[in-house]
Amino acid sequence: MSERNCARCILAIQRPSRRWVNRVLFAIWLAMLVTLAGCAGDKSILDPAGQAARDVRFIWWVMLGFGTVVLIGVTACWLYAFKPRDVVRTPAQERRIARRWIVGGGIILPVASITALLAFGVPAGQRMLPLPISDPPDVIEVIGHQWWFEVRYLQAQGSDQEGNNVVVTANHLVMPVGEPVDFHVSGADVIHGFWIPRLGGKIDMIPGRVNKIRLEADIPAVFGAQCAELCGVGHANMHLYVEAMPREEFDTWLASRQDEQLSEAATADTAHDDAREAFLNHCASCHRVAGVSSGTIGPDLSDIGSRATLGAGVIAMEEGAVSRWLKHHQSLKPGNKMPAHDDLEMDTLDALGAWLETLTP
Ligand code: HEC
Ligand SMILES: [Cu+2]
């Protein structure tokens, strides 16, 4: 075969392979573009709205940078290892070199990098601790249930230290903006995770134990939150709607949810007598409605008409949403712990839905 022919055949092989390289590069570029689209959004740690979350983001970037340096270093060593050499070493020399790698790469390098990470991480963690401060922050208790969040406002206006007259909601957390808030979290059944990514780090919600975290929102906004600990079939459908609002609005919000107002809203309208009756027969053992029932197995429904979502974020609250939930909740949120009410007439479910939607302060 002539040299010319050979050159042509090499070109023939290279041409498609270069196209493949281009394709792969393009795919990588596209994938990177897709990941960049994840930087904003209501659950993005890269879009912080509070000091604790800014600390978390800072550590994230430091670790990414550090990881990149390590990756480049390891790749360089790896390429170096492939370099052909013809040095002959005695077994003693070999052992000395191996020892240097073990001491350097196995002890000095990890100690140095973990120390550096702790230097960043410890102060950041410290800032999220509920340390005593002169002006004690509001305490909001959040309890994870399979698969919804119970929210209790302990030191809320109008409630006493014994916890009487506490304002209770579910799946909808309201907090004042521009001041720290202490979250006391626990779990009712299994371990859940409390995480508002734009406000700070996550913390476990453990049955029988109260974990505390201090968070602060800089801007009045709605933040997404999500259970961050695998807790059963409904885990992916366990969202929390977090709303940060100015202090006065927050106080008004709480004041409007005192039991007297809520029971007034729940009992005044006689047009809903049948629905209330059905509720007492079929729902009251699990759900509380101020002035009507006191069940605690499911979410408190006293202000359900004012929620943004139903079923811990599975559907948006809009006209007819409650009756849709009552009819289809097992397909909207498979496996959830509310029994299907197939035995009830569609009309009864519609009446229940219509009544519950009026429960707004
Ligand atoms: C055995 C207890 C039980 C009974 C009985 C029950 N529920 Fe529920 N209900 C639950 C639980 C648990 C949830 C939370 C489901 C989830 O999101 O995972 C729930 C959720 C709800 C929600 C959504 C609440 C929210 O915050 O998004 C509504 C509305 C509701 N139930 C209404 C009713 C009505 C009306 C009845 C009577 C026909 C009823 N429930 C009977 C346990 C019960
Ligand atoms: Cu979970």
C-alpha cells in the first residue's frame, strides 16, 4: 500500500470520530446549560435569601473550587504515572516512595483539607444555632408527619407560655421578615427533614427530640421547602409553603387566626349545616376545625380556605380544589394516610368541599 493511500485511510477513520467528539462535547455543553437553569427557583441553595443560606452557598463554592483543584491534581498524577520511565529501583527505594504517598496523600492531605473545611463550616453552623440573644426571637414549632407538616406558633401574639391558644396550621408556614426566627422541629412518626434551601441548612425532625435552628429571611417572598429525609411513599409529595412577610402583616395574620374568629367562621353560616354534620360523622376524629372538632391525626383545617396548596403542596388551592382532594386524594397523592371516602355520596363530598373552602379568617 502506498503512503498516500495510507494517509487517506487514516483521514477516513478520523473524520467520523472527530464528529463524534464534537457531538459528545455538544451534549456535555447542553447538560451544563440544563444544570445552570437550576441555579434560581424557590428551592435553590444558589439563590440565598438569608445570612445562613449565604454561608451555605459560600461553603458550596469553596468546596466546588477545592474539589476542582483536587480533580486536576489527581488527573495530573494519573497522567504522570503513565509516563514511560526506565528507572530501576531497589525494593527499599520502592518502599520509601510508597510510604511517602501514604503519609502525604493519606494523612497530611486529608488532615489539611478537613481542617480548612472546618474553618469555613464551624462558624457557618454556629450562626444557625439558637444562642441566647437580648431580644428572644419568635418560636415556631414544626412537626413532620407522614406526609405533611404541622406548624405551631408558640410565642405568637395572644398565646401564653403554657401553649394555650397556640395558632396551629399545616403545610403553610408564615414568618416575619428581617428578624431571626427559631424553629423547633421534631417528628410525629418517623424521621423527617426540615429544609428551606433559600434560608439555610437542613435539620432532622426526629420523634421524641426537639432540634432547633435559627433562620432569617431578608426579603418578603414565598420560599419552597421540602422534607429532606426519606420518610416513606409520600416523601416526594411532602412540601411546605413558606411565606415571609413584614412584621405587622405577620402579627395581623396570627391575630386573625385566634380560635374565636376561626370558630365564628366555621359555625356561623347555617347553609353549611349538612356539611358540618357529615364532617362530624366522617372526618372529626382526625381533623380539628376550631369550634367544631378536635382531631389531631390529620392537618388542622380551621383556616384551610386560606391555604395556598392542598395535600402538602400536591395541588393548588382554587375553587373546587377541596372537593377534588376529597374525591381523588389517593391518586393525587398515592399512599397518603387519609382513608378514601368511597362510601360517601359525591354530593356530600362537594358540600364538604364547599364548606371547608369558606374556612378562612
Ligand atoms: C383517619 C384519619 C382521617 C380521616 C377520617 C379524614 N382525614 Fe383528611 N387527612 C388525613 C391526613 C393524614 C391528611 C394528610 C394527607 C397528606 O397530605 O399526606 C389529610 C388531609 C386532608 C386535607 C388536606 C389538608 C391540607 O392541609 O392540605 C383535607 C382538606 C382533608 N383531609 C379533609 C378531610 C375530610 C373532609 C374528611 C372527611 C370526609 C377527612 N379529611 C377524613 C387524615 C384523615
Ligand atoms: Cu420525607
